[in-house]
Amino acid sequence: MAEPTLLVLGADPPPRLGRLAGRATIRYADESTLAAQLPLADVLLAWDFTSDAIRLAWPGDGSRPVWVHTASAGVDRLLCPELINSETLVTNARGIFEEPIAEYVASLVLAMAKDLPGTLELQRQRRWRHREGLRVAESRATVVGAGPIGRAIAETLKALGVTVAVTGRTARPGIHGADQLDRLLTRSDWVICAAPLTDSTRGMFDARLFGLMQPSARFINVGRGQLVDENALVEAVSKRWIAGAALDVFEWEPLDPQSRLWDVPGLIVSPHMSGDTVGWRDRLGEQFVGLYDIWASGEPLPNVVDKKRGYVPMHD
């Protein structure tokens, strides 16, 4: 039997797929060659998960891979109606980014509570100015997004003594439904967005939601930039409707050097790095090879995305 053809989109730096030698014919594509090579592939690895090439190329002619794996938690960059309605399985990188993102969120909470940005700026100015920080323990947080990343964030914040509520699409044990979000926002010190980007969540953090938050609240987004109305956020922070914010994701990336987001007092900007720790690409490659072993054996794959919902459903 012929070896399956594995097509890899993006390879800079390339994934380490040496263990698949003799078990797969590996081909590489970029945005300009993907459409022509898709009909040749049994499996597609979206190694460049920032590309829109799969969503754009998928509706074309010819056969399509039976399995697509994206080296990311989110799948919004690749889903299109033709892929959603196909028999193709889609899997994601669940299990790689949860703890690093949770650590990053905790670091932002601590930095904002203790005004670390202010301390570094005063050090740069050689100014000695005593201030008082906030207590993190006994504060309240709402985490929006009940997937593995949101739940890892919740557990990490709980270890700091924070009282945490998690909201999801529907209520279930330990998770508040979306209909409870307004109430929770009115009494939260920290609001953390870790929701998937879907038609129902796009632009959900708008002027109305920022208006519900306490003046002392701080907002953190590690989900997707399109979940937030950035103009509404700028207004909320600039007018002190909320005390501050931190964004690791943006509507357009990389963030334009001329964007006013860089200059908003009280807003921390980071370049979509919350889940990226030393060796993360190696871990992604190892995960894919492990999934390929499962697929080749004919066993059911884990991390299967519900394509109509746009994420991997939680079953507990």
C-alpha cells in the first residue's frame, strides 16, 4: 500500500517529523502552492497556523485530505463552509498551550496589581516614589471561555487566592452559562477573555460589556483579537471606565506601529506570545507525530474539533 501523503503548510522553522520517515510521503506548501497540492494530500498539517491559506484554498476542485491538524488551539483561521460540511476530521493542539497561557495571565494579574510597569518606568527615570499595590488574594475574577485554556487560567488564579468564576456557552457543573456573564462582570476585579472565536463571540467585548465592569476592574485578552471591539476598549481605558487592560492578541497582527493601542496609558501590549515558551515548536511537532501514530493505527483521534461550533467540546 502506498504511503499516505502528508502536506505541511509553512515550514520556517520546519516541524521535526523524522519519526515519520518511511511511513509518510512528506510534501511542503506555502500560501502560493497550497491550492495545487491539496488534492494530493491525505493529511494536512497547518504548521503555519497564522495563515488563511487553508480557508481560501479548500473550496477548490479535486479531492481533499481526510484529516487536518492545526498546530494551534484556535481553528478560526482555517474553517470555511466547505470544510465544515465535509467529512474531513479537524484536530487542534489542545494540551500544549494551557499551562503557559495560564502562567502568563497570572503574571499579568500580579504585574498590574503591584504596578510593575510603573516601577520599571520610575526606575528608568531614576525616581524614588513609594506606592501601594493591590492584594491579589481575595480579589474576584471572571474567566470567559470554559475550554482547557480557560480552566487552566482559573486553577492558576485560584492558587493565588483569587475567587474565580468561569463562563461558557452553556451552564454545567462548575461553569456559569453565558446568561450569567453580565452579572459576574459587575463584581469582578479581573476579567480574562479566553473564549474561542465563533460567529457568536466575535466582538462580544464591546462598549456595553466594558460599561458593566467596575472602575477598578482590569481586562486581559489571550483569546483572539476579534473578540474585542478595540475602539471600545481604548475608550474604556482612556476614560477610566476600567482601571487597565492587557492585550496579547489583536484584530490585526502584527500590530501596526502606528496603532494607538501602543500609547494608551494603562494598556499593556504583548505580541501574541502568552502560550509560547522555550521548546514549544518541538512539543507541537511531537504532539502531531503522536497523533499521526494514532491515525495510522485506525484508532479514534483525540482533540477532534466540532467544526460547527468551532472548538473541541468539553465532555465533563
